Amino acid sequence: MKKLLLVPAALILVCILVFTGCGGGGEATGASGGTLRCISGAIPNNLGYPPEKAPSDNFLMLPVLERLAEWDEGGNMIPVLAESWDVDADAMTITWNLKQSIKFTDGSDWNAEALRWNFQLGIDNNRLTDGQYVESLEVVNAHALKMHLTAFSWMMIENYGLIQVISPTAFENSGTTAEERATWARANAVGTGPFTVADWKRDDHIKFVKNPNYWQEGLPYLDAIEIRYIPDAMVAAATIEAGDADMWFAVSSVQNIIDLQDKGLKINWGPGMFITLLPDSSNPDSPLAIKEVREAIEYGLDRPAIAGMLGQGLYEPLHQMASSTWPGYVEGYDPRPYSQDMAREKLTQAGFSTGLTFKILATSAGTDAVAAIQSYLGEVGITIEPDIADLGRYFGAVFGTGWSDLVYTASGINPSATDLFIHYGPSPMTFRTGNILKSPEYLALCAEALDPMYKNVMEAMPKIKAAIRQAGEDAMIIPLWRTAEASIMQTYVHSNYPKIHGIMWSPEDDWMDAH
């Protein structure tokens, strides 16, 4: 049985403050089947067209679209649709050996050609992380695909392995033009997963029903999973407290978590989210391209005070691009502690002694945090204009077209420390718009950490820590705090989400006691 891993992930992949989810649960004793009624601050807006998916679309479609490989609890990559993989660093090849006798829910075969097609779709649309290093894809036999690469690092197993696959046959048969097929796939998903989509209404709900032909014998335990979109935390809390929902995914409201825990509901604590302000610093016309301006913002924020206020003691204030729970944390490194005098001095050094005005793009989930940032920075001469966007505009900017000034955002904390590269590396998976200025020194340290001489992340850890310190010296981003994150569920629900990571969910393992 596949066990739940620690979200954004790596998905991977990235998780933003509004991300929500649920996840796998272990051996079911006395499982009742039934429908797991979930509530969430987001539901998929793109079901099955990978080139346009936001991180929340990827995670929330895991009942249908499985990965080639994923993390275990220790941050190691383990097979899902792969059986194993063979790495030849000298020849710069990775051979994916695939599990056999698996079919997509349209009846077509999961095989090496299907994997080749999925990889190529990502490469053609510039959505496969490290896709630029794929020289060719060789179908060795029906169950083995060899990637010929122009460069190699230990990170590539994670970058390529986290791909979610769709049925090439279903996609190609859905229309006569590329746009017809893409339009169909946005509203349909055909995968190998434990569930299929029974009903979906954008910004309202999605319902998954059991795949009777799922390849893992005896799974899934549940008959169905229903996710309702309830973005208002007060409404969501009242819904689960009244017993009208079984699980509330990835709750970031500390007060709701504390209140509902006191009322007897079950709480699954996750690793939290890494919260930052990201500057449009690569824009030479922006004051944020000036290091002293970014330093002024960081000096001007009393992060322990804000984190204490927002998190009621459960948030960790951050002073570097890492939390104390993260493997790459640099002990004792705090380059810019709170100082209004230093903030004003840096503004003066940058030539803005009379002050500056910036917009901060955020979702409604970040309203309180942006208000606190606005208050603190206003005291040192930096005026903040909140730009609260709906999810479509927000995700479109952060993961697509880019942003102006600053964006308030969140990313997942990987158990393997690879989120440094997934979010902020030379070729990131999430924040890939090019807005963030990255110094040659920082990029060189990232490249050194990915040198093929290192067999795994632990061997590369000294270089990762050096890159973290360099990012701090560059004031590359403005770290804020690590949140508390949890899923809230009725006592009869068994799920491990989000204990490993917010992009990890094994819905086939979730179950409920009879109730």
C-alpha cells in the first residue's frame, strides 16, 4: 500500500496561503466506505490540462492523476507509477522502469509511450522543470523509458518524478485541433488514480467516485470524495462544527484550529508554509531592483511581533530563507533584525529619503498580514497599497505573467530541502516568472549544490546552506514567517494529510469509521 508522504512538495510543488487539501491515512480497520465530505478554500479550476495547472489544481486532482514518484516521510523519492529508476550520471541518462498491468480509466495502457507523451507535453509547453536538459526520450520497451540529458543532478529524480500523468489516448481523441483538446482537458481528467470525476462545477464543488478497476488491490477504501468550495473561514468552521462536513483541508486560521480542537475535533498538524514578500527586483525601472530598498523593507518589519499577533504563538518568525525545522537552516544567521533607524538609513542610501509607495498583491487570505505590513512600513516612509486579488488573477500573476512591486505569497516546506530549488533555484518549478533578481553568486552556489558529484541532498547540504546565506546577503526576498497549518476532521476520519507536505495526498488510503 502506498503511504502518504508529507504539499508544493515539492508540488511541488508550491502551496499558496489559500491552498487546501486532504491526505492518506494508513491501514483501515472497520472502514465504512461512504463519502468523505470535505470543505476547502480552493477547488480545481483546471482538471486535466497539465501545461496550465496551478499548484492547487495538481494537488486537488491527485484522486485521479497519479505521479510517477513522490516523497516518503523522510523526504526520499519512492515509486508510484514507476517500479524503479536507473541513473547513469556519467552517461547522463535516467531510465524509468514502469509498473505493469496498469490502465488509465479510459481503458488505454499505462506504458513507456504514455510517459514519453506526458514528458513531451511538458517540454513543448515549457512546464517540465529541468525540461530544457532533456535531449531525447527513448522508449526502450513497453515498460522502460530512457531520458537522455545534456546535464545531470540528483534533483532531477524529484523534478521529473513528480509529474502527474494523463491519458494520451483520451486527450488526442477529444478534438481535432490543439485548442479543442486543451479546452476538453481543462474540464476533464483521465488518469490511473483511485477515483474518477463524477461531477464538477467551477468555484463550487467537485465529486470523485471510486474507480472499481484501480490497480492497487483493495483500494480505495472510500466510495466517494466530495470537496465543496467554502472560502470564508467562519462559514467553513461553522459547517464542520455542525457536522455537515467530515474534513476541512489545510486550515491556516490559527483561531479556528484552536477553537475546533477545544471542541473535540481531530487536528492533523502539518509543516506549515514558508511566507514571504517577493519583489519585482529584476525590473531595472523598479526601486526594488536596488538592494538597499529591499533591505529597508526587511529592517522595517518587526517579524516576531507580527508573527506573534497573527499566529498566537504558533508562527515562527523568519530571518533567513529557511525555518529552524528545515534541513538547510543556518544557525544564528539574522542579517536584518527589526530596526526603524536602519530602515530609514537604507532608504536614504538608496536615494529615497522622502519615501516610496508599493503595491502588495495578495489573496483575501493575506488581508490581515498585509495590513500589519502596511502599518509597520508606513512608520519608516514606505506606503503600501494592498491589491487583494481573486484566485484566478493572483495565480495568473504569480505563476504566469508576473507581478509589479511586491507579492505576498507562500510556498511548501519540503522534507528534503529541495524547495530551495523548486521555488528559488536557477530553473524553479513555481516562481518562474523571472521577477526575482538572483545574483551570480547565489546562482553559482545553487549550481554547485546540484553538482553530479553529490549523490543526494545530504551530501550537498553545505552548499545549500551557503546559498541560503548568500540569498540573505543579497536581500533576494523578504522572509516573513512559517505558519501553522492543519487539517481539521471529525473523530471518525482517518487521514495523514498534511503531515508530510501540502502537495502530498494518498486519497486511496483515507477511510472512516462507521458513523
